[in-house]
Amino acid sequence: MKAIVTGARGLVGRRLVRVLAARGHDVVAWSRADVELSDRASVETGLAKARADVVFNPASMTEVDRCEAEKPRAYRDNVLAAANLAIAASAQGAHLVHVSTDYVFDGNAGPYREDDVPNPRGVYAKTKRMGEVLIEELAESFCICRTAVVYGWPQAARANFGAWLYGALSQGKEAKLFSDQFVSPTLADNLADMLVEIGERKLTGIWNVCGADVVSRVEFGHAFCDAFGFDPKLVVPTKLADLNLASPRPLHSGLVVDKIRNSLKNKPLSTRDAIESFKQSVREAPASSL
Ligand SMILES: NC(=O)c1ccc[n+]([C@@H]2O[C@H](COP(=O)([O-])OP(=O)(O)OC[C@H]3O[C@@H](n4cnc5c(N)ncnc54)[C@H](OP(=O)(O)O)[C@@H]3O)[C@@H](O)[C@H]2O)c1
């Protein structure tokens, strides 16, 4: 198939491009310099030219606290961009695989199933939910893939949870991790494999696409220490409220993975297997290669 990948320099986008190419697909990789997704004409022209079967859209403004300070940009990147892609993909008869987030839920009662009712809090979460709604309204063929706490090595332009944690612990520095936030950490390579399968099979609707386990950030840190042999005392438990962050975060989040587990050939990895794979990536690509 012919595929477009937006946000191709991002954490997930880079991996999508790699997996698609390795599976023999014809890939067009878009960074912001190639196509500004909030510019409707640019998206329409790009899609008409590429004539893709599937459009993968991991592009997004992902810095949660920055979204609070730069609301117009968050709306452009997370809402307008999604609407433009939905309209243009439909016009071209392309299937849209859109990447969203567990932050569409308030985190009062996770882990969440695909059909639970969203209640986003904060600008990032609200704009991601608006993007979902516009895709549901405007795209003729689409899949909304909600993921969570994506990490991978090497990192892309922005640091991610796993890369930051490895950076701190490997230098013997303490890492403050939330003991009261429960999430579904997701290895970016595993996510890319699952998203590509979803695109190849043109699966539709809403799917939770993330790691298999729901853990606290502290539990994740301890599993990380076990795998790498780091001193677990470097993991310093802290409470979300102690950090005074600009944007609210879901506390009891996490996503139920029954649907992907039962339907996909590429299965969600357990936290331990995902960290082992991360460790292998660190061995293959030392920090100096970033
Ligand atoms: N990372 C996580 O922990 C996490 C958790 C849950 C869900 N997700 C979702 O997963 C997806 C992928 O995240 P990620 O970590 O790969 O993000 P990322 O590394 O921040 O990459 C996002 C990419 O999208 C590009 N982009 C944003 N707005 C654009 C626009 N208007 N036009 C063109 N390009 C644009 C960015 O370009 P610039 O660098 O130029 O801005 C960046 O390269 C996102 O939808 C995110 O909401 C991520």
C-alpha cells in the first residue's frame, strides 16, 4: 500500500516510517516543513499528490503543559490539523489512522475501555478529544487509536519518559516518579507495529493501542531498575499534586487492551518485555548516536 506518515520526525512517526518501509510499503514521510497540517490547502494538495491508501497521523502538539500556555497553537495542531486531514483523506478515499491519547479521560475511574465516555481536562486533553470528534464527524474511513505514555530509544526531537528515566538513572541521578498516577506505558516500536497492522487491515472505530499493563510510574521505575541493574533507591516516589504542574493529569488512567489483544497479530507488550526491548535498543544505539 501507499502510506503517508505525518509528524515523521516525532517519536511515533519515525518508527511508523521505519516499520512501513520494512514491510515493503511505499511511504511518504511528512514533517511540518513538508506539510503544515493546520493549513487546509497544503494538506489537500499534499494528499492529492500522494494518492495514498492510508494516512497515519501521529502529528500533534504533545507538550501537555505548553498547551496551557499556547492555546491557539494547541488548537491549530490538535484540532484544525485533524479536521483538515479528515476532509482531505475522505476526498481522496484514503483511510485515516489517527493517534490520540488516554488523556481524553479524566482519570477518576481507569483503566478505560474504548466505549467509555471521555471527559478531558486541560487544553491538551480537550484539543485531542476535539480532534477525535472532528474525525468521527468528517472522515469516511478512520481508526482512532488511543495510546499512553509512549517511550522509546533513541528519542526523537523531544525527550520521552523512558529516555529521560534512562538518562537520569544511568548517571546515578535520582528520578522523582509519581506513586499516585496509574498509566499504560507504551513502547514506541510496539505501538508502531500495532498501528501499521491497523492501517494494513483498514480497521475502523476506536481502539486502545498501548502497552499491556497498567502500572504506577514508580512501579515502572522499579521494573526499569530491575532490568538495567540500577539502584531502586534512585526512584523517589512523589505525588502528582506536589509538582504544581500547569495542566491537570489523569490519576487513575490506563487503557484496557482486550480488543487489541484479541484482534491483532501484533500483541501489546508487557511492561517487562517492553523494557527489555528498550534495553536492547540502548545497547544497539548508545547515547552518542542521538
Ligand atoms: N508521547 C506520549 O507520551 C504520548 C502519550 C499519549 C498519546 N500520544 C499521542 O501520540 C502521538 C505521537 O506522539 P509523539 O510522542 O510521537 O509526538 P512528538 O514526538 O511530539 O511528534 C509530534 C510531531 O508532530 C509534528 N506536528 C505537530 N503539529 C503539526 C502540524 N500542525 N503540522 C505538521 N506537523 C506537526 C511535530 O512537529 P514540530 O516538532 O515541528 O512541532 C512533531 O514532529 C500524538 O498524537 C500524541 O498525542 C503520545
